[in-house]
Amino acid sequence: MNQYIDPEWLDAVTGTRFYYPASGGDFKDPVTALCGHIQDFVFCDIRYYYVDDDKPVLHDLPEHRVRNIRWDGIDLRGFYDPRAVEPWGEENQHPAYKHKSFRVIETYTDEGGRNLALTRLGEYGEVAIDTEFEDESLGVFMHRGDSRGEGGSDVSFLSGRRMARNAAQSNIFPRIACKLRDRALIISDGSNSTIQTLAETRNDWPVGGWRPEHLPRHHFEYGGFEWQMVGWLPPRYGQTRVWGVTRTTRGYKNNCLYNQQYSE
């Protein structure tokens, strides 16, 4: 069984939103796993400014029939070369900071007649957390296949670390926590994370994979939530676990950045 999510947790996130920053072309696995429950998928990557392929993202999933594709914002394809503008200084700042975010919104109907909206957002993932989502609207957060080296985002989404030179990249998980529902799913392979349990269990995977009746009993607390493993997705560059998180404190209402309590 190459993917599984506990049905009780799928029910808990039904009708909420999905967010995956630094997602690249990793669409198929999360949509396949969640499409019966999530109808609003947001995939975010700064490279979406340069996508020249206008094919529907789910063109190879015949059970999803595309109804509409809409381009919104400033189409900067062919105008900016990401290799030419790095590093982005104040005088040569990336368009995602200077203009309205660029997005492609695709609407599908599945075999059951349900609508599904899939957005590709051309934006910095850490910026979109604050600009795209209302508090307690996010049912699923996903991040995997990333790195700190060349080709990766070099952003620690699952971390409360402060970055002295970049406020947008500081205290990211506490900001995500503001957007999560009281019960939510976090999907991760441990990429760029400073959460100890995610790092320790990253390669803890039996030959042949897990079975639902033998899910490992990983429980821990972090960032105002209790975490437990409730499933997995097919691996990409590493094994991908699905964590069910339950809020244990509501202090975020008074301070969404959790600056003191959860900084690392």
C-alpha cells in the first residue's frame, strides 16, 4: 500500500484548504490522496513565474475533467530570468515582492460531480502564508522534497527559527500554526525542518512499508500541537509521513508569531 491516511483524519479536514509551498511539480500525490475531501488546493513556488507549459496540471488524471483555466495577476514569463536577478537586492527585487502575486487557477470536476480548484501561485512560500490564508482556514499543510542547497528553497517551513536578516523567513511554523484548524494534517518528509522528531524518524521506514493496522505510535508535542502519525504518501526524494495535529494551546490568538515560546 503506497499511500494511506486515517479516514477519521480525512473527515476532520474535509472542506478546508490545502497549502504546499516550494512545491515545484509535485501535484499528483497530494491531489490523489485528498481530492475526495479537499476542494481548494494551493501550490506555491516562485518558479511558477516561469512555467511555459499551459497544460492542465491534472491532465494525466482522467478522472478529473478540467472545466476552466484562469490566469490572474501579471504574467511575467519571459520577462524575468531568475538566474539573472539573483541575489535579489533592494534595487532588483523579485516581482513577487513588488507586484500582485501571479497565479493560475484551474477548476476541475471529478467523477462524483465534485468541483476542485487548484491554484499555482507564483510567490515566495513564506510570504503567501501571511497573504493568502485566513486564521484557522488551513486543514492540510505539506512540504517535502526541499533542500537548503542549490535548487532548494533554503527555507525552514517546519521551524520556529529566527532569521536575523530576513523577517519573512523567521518563525515560520508559528505563523503556519495561526492558519491551521484545531485538527489538521501536516505532510512532510522532514525537509529543512528543525523539529527533532521529524529529523529522527526521516529514515525510519520498514522494508515493504507500513500497514494501516501497524502505524508507528509516534506522539510528540511541538508548537502548540500534539502530533501523531496517521498515514503516509508515496515517497518522492524521501519517505513522506502524514501527521495529525491537534491544538493544545490557544495562545496564538494573542500572539500569532509565538516569538518567545517557540523560538529555537
